[in-house]
Amino acid sequence: MSRNDSKYFSTTKKGEIPELKEELNSQYKDKRKDAVKKVIAAMTVGKDVSSLFTDVVNCMQTENLELKKLVYLYLINYAKSQPDLAILAVNTFVKDSQDPNPLIRALAVRTMGCIRVDKITEYLCDPLQRCLKDDDPYVRKTAAICVAKLYDINAELVEDRGFLDSLKDLISDNNPMVVANAVAALAEIQEHSSRPIFEITSHTLSKLLTALNECTEWGQVFILDALSRYKAADAREAENIVERVTPRLQHANCAVVLSAVKMILQQMELITSTDVVRNLCKKMAPPLVTLLSAEPEIQYVALRNINLIVQRRPTILAHEIKVVFFCKYNDPIYVKMEKLEIMIKLASDRNIDQVLLEFKEYATEVDVDFVRKAVRAIGRCAIKLERAAERCISVLLELIKIKVNYVVQEAIIVIKDIFRRYPNTYESIIATLCESLDTLDEPEAKASMIWIIGEYAERIDNADELLESFLESFPEEPAQVQLQLLTATVKLFLKKPTEGPQQMIQVVLNNATMETDNPDLRDRAYIYWRLLSTDPEAAKDVVLAEKPVITDDSNQLDSSLLDELLVNIATLSSVYHKPPDAFVTRAHTSAQKAEDEEYPEGSETAYSESSSANPANGAVSTSASVAPPSPPPAVPVPDLLGDLMGMDNSLVPTDEPATPAGPPLPILLPASTGQGLQISAQLTRRDGQVFYSMLFENNTQVPLDGFMIQFNKNTFGLAAGGPLQVPQLQPGTSARTLLPMVMFQNMSQGPPNSLLQVAVKNNQQPVWYFNDKIPFHVFFTEDGKMERSAFLETWRSLPDSNEVSKDFPAIVIGSVDATLERLAASNVFFIAKRKNANQDVFYFSAKMPRGIPLLIELTTVVGSPGVKSAIKTPSPEMSAFLFEAIETLLKS
């Protein structure tokens, strides 16, 4: 390279971030606004512009509404990663919440609600309180939604500051949109709590029905959804409610229509007049039909909901089958498939001829999956409608004569089901089916044909020859066909015990026992072989036993599931045809509050709302119990806990008591909640082992015994490591016990959290559920002390990204010796100390389970408030729990 080539390695360009920084600090307003737009654009495409946080926040002080919105958008995105800097914006938020412009007031309180940072939450309360009573309805409706967001961050704060009462007052607001948003917020909060928060009374009902006519379409959806959960006092009230809601069926918005249908269906359950019910069914048909003239995606959602509705009220659309549900040539396949399902459900003796003609037409389409579904639909109609079975058979035979391979095979599959539904009725068509034997190449079709030959071997002259044609390829056939061949050959031998079948059965049994790796096939062959060799008559009783008649499966949903899905019409649940808890991972407990500031959003909990409200609703199964070593013997108790909590741990029965003494324990199940039983408990560490220290107090009038305990899945996999030892508790007595715990046995999925959910039962009471908080310091092991050199080497080996820090402004370290002693008692060991200006810097080490080291640096001025803590560990995701543990130990 020549000397002049160095110019290629130097540049005068500053780079994108420095240029944006310069523009954000420009004295010109337009330039600042353009710079913020560039920052938002970069943020939108995934670039990290968090380093500009301070510069963007400085642009908040502006009268320009557009610029203010952009800055607020940036804040929402980055406040969580820069919580300390986000505090800089608080004064502007509070100032904007008192701005003369209602748009700015609403914008400020909305943005503060979206920023999920605890320090900002503290400042949100007063502005929110003012905005809930603001003169402008736009501000009030925004504040209503903000209460729900605040509840999700800190439920206890919302209750303590009286925000719930303010929300309930807004239901009586004179502005319908404020009412709608208050209802939406209360409904959202109710989902997070199993205790009644939002109950509709007769007074509230009239307010909601009045607001329904005046608010926007989405406001109507919120109100209708709330009304659908209201149970009318009697049939008259239900009729009045339905009369007020019926006009919503004519709304242009599909969501409003479906919400109105849901609400009317719920109230119809209470209406006793058949004339009123008939008229309502007539009124609901046109809006549902109209939904099917929308875009295909909306059609599909409507069809999935209609599928549920016609299972409960088939009369609603019974007369619309031709107009609405016959498939159009340009319908997407997913719409066609759903229409087929509904046509089967609506098929009746009155319209079956029309339906069969339509199905026959579909069976000649080009889409193979659709054709198969159409042929199966014909078979399902035959099984559903006995009078129409013969007509369905005729259509299927006509389709077989077309000689289209996949149509023939699908027809044979459904005819097998028809034979099972109507035994000894339509066997005359077997000869026609046998003509298509050579064309079968699909396992299910082959298995169906083999079943027919074996079942009616005595009526088919050449049954042995037909089965023999399949035997040639026996080893290569799928398991489904092999199993059917084995059973059909045994049937043939039992019905025609001649030389031909005898040789066939020998070949099949040899193949099925010696030449296969399939245990199901091999076991079945051995059973048949043993039966045939020991007692052929018993073999006949088993193999040729009369089979139960199959039934129509077109209404395949269980009635209780259907009830739940109808309550959730117009939601994803009604599209999936699954209850919400089957695909939404977050469920809620009665005690779920924001008591842990480090709980991640969406953290996993395990009690369903139904089971927490009434444990007796859970299914009951019996599990093996472990008998205690000495009398009295433990009473075996059904595994209520395992079923209710979805866990497979065996239960721990009662045993001889252990009553250790110790400090007072926090009350987790008050006597008022536990029907007189009070439980106090806390995790503790003794002699290198984690225990659950528990105190049981019997304030009832009867003795309590048979105590059992179970822990739900949790982040640290905590589970009982031995039996719960609690004696029979006489009225007015108490017992204290230590339950050994094991780790990593019962791990939950999802983000880590410190929630420990416990279920306790006894022989006299239902299952009691309560929540505890896991104190992380109980996991610090006794071998956590490190040499200084090892500490320094470990600190340097861990990347800087693994270092996390947090301030504790209120904590004061008064006595260094007392603090070191207290930390050492919890296995946090002092390593070294140094001076930094006027501050003391202390270094500690600890060790977590599985040998994970924990390095701690505490910086403080002894005797003055304020401690800065820094942590370095290979598992930085656990830092929230570590800080909580350090704060607890420093405070104690």
C-alpha cells in the first residue's frame, strides 16, 4: 500500500446515532420533530436507539401535540429498559395531566399507564384520580382504561387508592363512551380476580341498557359481553333485556351482531314462553345469514360460531340451509369445509333429498380433500337419519360406479360405518364393493374392506380368496391393515373352519408373531392363538360377539363444553372450539395480587377460576397412599389435589407429628377464609436442607385430621420431600411442623417468578388454596464462601452483560459487624472491603443450587440511607429474585 492510501481508513461521517443526537438537540423545532420521527422509524424497524433516551425525553417540553405523541411512543417502548432515566419524564407527565387541552391530559395518563415501571406507577395515582373526575368525557374514558392497566401492574395499589369504586361510579356517567370503557375495565379486572368485583345489579342494568343505544360499536361490544354474564331474576326480566338488545342484531358491525346473539342465547335459557323463543329464533336468523355475505375470513368466523349455535338451537337456521350453506364455486376451501359440517348438523328428513343432491355434486369437484369430506358427509347423514339411510346408500353406490379411486375408497370407509349402524340391513351391496377390491391402496380403505369381508364371511362365497389376495403383502402392510387382516382371518376360520381358512390362519399367526416388531399386532396374535388352541367356542364368544351400534357423531361436543363455548361466542374460543384455558396459558387465582414487584407479566399460575371458586367442582380420582409406620393408620383420601391442580405427584398422608419451635410465621390462610382453619407457613433453611415451616390452628368446633399437601408447578421445582406430619387437631389447638422440600421436581414453564401455590386438604373440609412467596435466600448453599483470588477470577471471567445493579435508597447499614453476621447466617459470605471516596464497598459470595456462583458488590456510606447493589452471576435472569433476597436480608 502507498502512503496516501490511509485516507480510505478515515472518515468525517459521525454515524447515524451521533447525527440523530445532534438533531434532537437542535434549537429549531422542525428539525427536532424530524429527528424524533427518524428515531421512531429506526425503532420500528428494530434498530436499538435506546442510547438517545435522554435526548428524546428532552423534546417532551413542547406544545406540539404531534411531537409529544411521538416522544410518548418512544417512552413506552424503552422505559422498561431504562427505568431510572424514565423518571426524568415524570414531571412532564404530571404537568401534562393538568394541561388545559383534554387531548394532552388524556395522552399523559394513557402513556403513564402503558409504561410498566413501578417507580412511575407511584406517580400515576394522583393524576389518574383527577382524570377519573375530569370534566371532559374523553379524559374520563381514557382514565377508566388506565385503571385496568394499573391493576395489572399493582392490584393492591388500585384497591387501596379506591380506583375500583371510582370505576363503578363511572357506570352511572352521563356519557355512554365513559360507561362502555368503565365496563370494559371492570370486566378486564374481574378476569384477573376470582372474587366478585363487577356485579351487575338491576340499577346498573338499566344504566347499561340505556348507554347501549348511544355508544360506539366497540363500546356496545363491551356492554353486551358484560350483559351476557348477567343472570336475569326471572323470565319476565330476561324478556325485557332481550327486547332492549334485539335492535343490535341489525348493526353493521359483525362483532356487535355476534355479541348480541351471544347475549340473547344466554337469556333465552331463562325464557319459558315457547312463542317468545320461536320469535327470537326467527329474529336471529337474518343477521346470521347476513354475516355470510361478508369477506371469506369473516364468513369462516361466523360459520364457526354458527356451528356452535345450531348445536344448541338448530331451529334458528333450519330453513336457511339451501340459501346460506350450499357451497359456492369460489368459496375458499376452509369455508366449504365448515359449511359441510353445518349442513350435516342441519340435515333432516325434510331436507335430506336437497342435501344429498348437493353432496353428490361436491363429490365430483376437483379438490380431493373436499370430495373426501363430501363423501364422508353422505355417510354421516345415513348414520344420523335412519329413514334416509337407503337414499344415502344409493348415492354412495352411484359414486362408486364413477370409478374415481379416492371417491370409491372414501365410500367404502363410510359404508363400513353404515353396516355397523344398521346391521343385517344393507349387506346386499357387498358384491358391488368387492368389485373395487383391486383399486384399494389407502390403509383406511383397505382396513374397512377387510373388516366387511371378515364380518360377513359367511355371506361371501369367495371370502377366503378375497382375504388371501391381501395376505400376499401382509408384511409390507401398515399396522392398521395388518390388525384388521388378523382379526378378519380369525373370523373367517371361526365361521368356515375348512382347510383353506385353516391354512390361512396358520400363515397369518406365524407372520403376526414371528415376522413383526409391532407389539400390538404380536400380542393380539398370541391371544387369538391361545384362544383357538384351548377353547374355540370361547374364541367365538370373544371374536364374533355382537358389536354395539355406533351413533351419529355430528354433535360431537360435550354439553358442558358447548355451554362454555356458547358463553364465549365472538371470541377466539368459539373459533377454536376450545375453552379459553386450553390455549391461553395465563389463568388467575383468587389471591393473585401485585404483592411481588418482580412478578413478570403473564407469569404462569395454575388454579383455574372454577376450581378456585369451588374446589368441589374438580374431578376426583384415587391415588395410592403411603401408610404411616405406626398407628393410627392414615385414612386414604381421594386425590382431589392432583386433579384440580393438573399435577401427577402422589399425595402425602398424615403421619406422626413433629412440632419444632420457631419465630412467628406469616398467615397465608386466615381462619375467616378457611372456615376456622388457619394456616401460617414460610420456607426456611436448616442444616443444609430447605423446609416448609407450617403452623396449623383449629378454630372450628370439630377435630380436624387427615391433612395432605401439594405444591403446584413453580419456577424452582419445589415439591414435598416427605410426609406432612400433622396430628389430629382438636378444637382450639394448634400444631407446628417442618415439611422437608426437594427442588427441581415440579418445574413450571414460562418466565421465572417467586409464586408458590399450595393446596391443603383434610378429611373434614374442602381443598384450601393459598399463595406463598418464595424467599430466594433459602436456596443459598453452605459451601458458597470463595477465596479472594477465586472471587476475582470468577468476576473477571463473567461478561459485563451479566452484571446487574439496583439501588435500595431507604436501607441503612448501621452496624457493619451485625450486617455481616446476618448475611453469613443466610450463607452470604464476606470476601473483602475497600474504600471508594467516602463510600465503603463490600464484596460477598454465595452459591445457588446446582453450583451456580453469585458475586455481590454492596456500596454504601455506613450509617446513611442508600445502598447500591451489583450482582454478577452466570444466570442473570434470576437477578430480580437475588435483589429481593439481598433487600430482605439487609432489612431484617
